[in-house]
Amino acid sequence: MEKVLKGKIVADAINQGILNRMPALYERGIVPTLAIVRVGENPSDIAYENGAVKKAKTLGLQPEKFICPADIDQRDLIEVIKAINNDEKIHGILLLQPLPESIDADAVRNTLCPEKDLDCISDASLSRLFLGETTGFAPCTAEACIEILKYNHIEIKGKKIVVIGRSMVIGKPVAMMLLKENATITICHTKTAEADLKDLCRGADIVIAAAGHAGTLTADMVSPGQVIIDVGINFNEEGKMLGDVDFEAVSKIAAAATPVPGGVGSVTTTLLMKHLVEAAERTVK
Amino acid sequence: MEKVLKGKIVADAINQGILNRMPALYERGIVPTLAIVRVGENPSDIAYENGAVKKAKTLGLQPEKFICPADIDQRDLIEVIKAINNDEKIHGILLLQPLPESIDADAVRNTLCPEKDLDCISDASLSRLFLGETTGFAPCTAEACIEILKYNHIEIKGKKIVVIGRSMVIGKPVAMMLLKENATITICHTKTAEADLKDLCRGADIVIAAAGHAGTLTADMVSPGQVIIDVGINFNEEGKMLGDVDFEAVSKIAAAATPVPGGVGSVTTTLLMKHLVEAAERTVK
């Protein structure tokens, strides 16, 4: 393969952009502040939270934790979010998901005000994306795919892009974002015939694998010259992190592909921080 | 061609369904009432309005006209819509578009409450569609495409469907609706390379032509066995109505196609009336 599309170099460039923007905010006495809302003590939530805290501090941003007990009443959790919405010193919210099953996650995520919804998790933010408006923040993972392509000067406009997966978390939003970037978009999913999936992937310029299953994209589905973006985060029986793409086999054929770990995921949190800085900047504009 | 997919037979079946549902509403003293809001005296608006009035009366539904002068102040027009929103005797709204250029059409259409937005023109209704919710009404033209396929027992699930056009009026909504019906969806548009458009169309099971230009789909883009749905309404220099599809040439190759006029357009107003009856039924549920 010509190129492994590593996330770190993209994240570094975005980090530098953030650092350049900070002095103007500090001068106005503004420290971009991120509310991290966690419910319960799930180890993967805590790991993600620690990563976000560290990243924020490295960039001179202020993380503020809101830790709620696992058995918190849904109404109380909604009040926590509302208080954050109304707190002028907080510029953005990271709500760790999934929430415990006892809680109506839709009701909670839809409480986030669009101005602080840094990862586009509320219906109001997602709707703006569908309507082609740019007033809200894009979902960080979907945006990370596009940032990696752009950083590597891979043309999107007029290209045939196949998205595998149609979730509201990644598949549908990334398809809408790529459509806005003037790509020709095909959305495949579990009900797509196997032969069609193979043909469509082989015929694409770019494939975005976002099905949430290891082994979704295999060597027989890939053509020379293609670019493969792997959004999957899966774990095998030994606890090893795997993407949706059979990277080793696919990398022998495709022109470029993102690794997992070290690909899309490395850019996502950085974009969250970029959105936080933008949210803070918007409060003074 | 094996079959011309005429709209009238589909509309007749829907009409019969509406007529069957009316007695239960009449028994409760409810006459489904449609507010038709027209601004100015545009002849094509008046023609459409007359068609809707006639159709409503044939089905025992009550049309109520709200005719506003062409120079109406935007705030006054919004007040008209708000009054209709709040009028319990009115169950649905047909807002004739396009509105005069002096008016912010977005502000007006977004005033429609989702419960009475029979043609899914407000952002709130369109958002529900994107999110896969079924609480709002679908856009009538997009739904007409699907009704014609279903009436003719043409499978949608697992089929490759190409949508040409990405407008919020038809392209994006119909793509989302077909995705929900488990089709594999490709969205093509003005920035799709000509060769890709031809290949993708030829490889599809169903093509929905919704570009808004006569001659968008020509014989060289069609394969035997395909089903073609033509959403276009265009007029040539002699004032003759044309679809987006070169029907005469395409019909020699495809298995089935909708004519223009007499295809999708014949079903659209009927679906508006069906939505009106549903809106009236929901007020008593």
C-alpha cells in the first residue's frame, strides 16, 4: 500500500491550529471550558474521560467533571444538563454514552442545547446537518473521516464514496456531510445483498466502513487505487482492538487506508476540542 | 416495455381507502378541513389550488382558502399560519409555493406545526424523516414514488436504487425513506461525473429521476429489467409538460416506467388528502 493514513499527524495539525487561537481568548479572559458528564463508573467511560481531560489540559482548555451515580433519576440528569446549558462559563458538553438502560437516552441527549452540543448528538443538531445548515457542530467521528481525507489531499468532490452502515451516530451523518462536499454517495447496510455490497465497494473511489463489525470489509471487496477509511472500533476475544476492515489483507490492494487503532479515533477527540474552542469564540462574536 | 406505471390506478386505490375511513369521522362530527394558503395570483398556484379544492370536495373533505395579497408583510403571513395552527377545526395546511421573493420562505414554512404539516415542508418535519421517526407526515411526492412501487408489487428491500437529485424537496427525503425501506441508496447530483451517473443508473434496479431537468435520464443510461420513476415536471418551449426521463426512448428498454403527466404527480394530491384524513383522525385518538 502506498500510504497508511495515520490519525496522529492530522490531529497534530488541528492541535496546532487550536493553540494558535488560544491567546486571543485568554486576552479576553476566556478559558474554553468543557463539561464532561459521566453516569456511573464504567471503566471504558473513565478511560475516555481521562483521555479527554488530558487532551484538554495539554491544549490549555478547562475540563470540568460532572459525575453522576449510576442510579441517578433521569429528571435529575436532565437538570444537570440544563444547568450546564445555562452556565455561561461552560462552552461545551461531552456526554459519555451509552447511558445506563434505566435512562431514556433520547430525552437526555435532546436536552443539550445546540450551541454546546460539540459532538452533534441531539436531534436538533443532527437535523441541521440533514438540512445542510452549518450553524451546529458536526459529529466528531464523521468529521474526522473528512479531515483525514482533506489533510492527505484526497479529492472528495465528484468521487464515488460508499458508506457501509446507516446509523445516526455515523453512517447517515457522514453520508450527508460527504454529499455536501459534492461526493456521489451510496449507503449500504445489513439489508444490502452481499454481491451488491462487494460490487459497490469495488467500484468506489473511497469506502467508509462504519458497520460496527470486524471483518466487514475484506480483500475481495477492494480495488487497487482505492482509499479506505475505517470507523470501526471492535474488540476480539483477546481484547485486541479491531476496525471494521481486514487491514492486513486490504492494505495489500488499496492505495491508502486508516489503521485501527491510530486512525479515525485519533482525530475525534481533537475535533471535540476544536469545537470547544469554536463554541467559546462564538460567545464573544 | 412491459408496463407503464400509471398514477391514476394507484390514486384510485388510495381514494377508496379515504372514502372508507370517512364515516367514522362524520359520526364524530368531524369534517377533515384543509387550509389552502395562497399568496398572490400566480396562475399555476391557482390551477393547483383548484385541483386540490375539487379533489377534496370529491372525497367529502372541506377546503378552506386563505388568499393573501402578493405584497403581504411576512409577519402578517406568519400570523395567518399561526392562526391556522391554533384553529382546532382545521386539520392540515397546504401552503402554495414558491412564495414571492420578498418573503423569507424558510421563516414561513417553519411556522407550520408538524401535526398540520401535511407535505413535510417545515424543517421540524423533515428532521423527523432524517431521524427515522414516523410521527410526522412524509413529503407527498416522495411518498408517491414509494406508493407506486408498492402498488405494483415492485420490491424495494435490498434493491439498488439510484436517486438523481439531492434537493430537500425530493432527493434527500426520498433517499431517506427508501433507506428506511431497506433499499441500498445512491444519491447522484450535478457534481456526479457523467460516466459515473451512466454506470450507476445502468447498474440500478430502480432509478428515481428527480433532477428537475428534462432529458436527465436517456436511453443509454437504462438497462433491461429496470423500473424508472420520473418525478420531474418541466415544460418545453411549446408549453408541453415533460418529465426528467426521455420516456419514449427509455420505455423501449426498461421493464416499467411512470409517465409524465399521469405518473407520480397523479398520486401526490391524493396522498395530501390521505394525510389530511390521518391528521383529523389523530385529533380524536
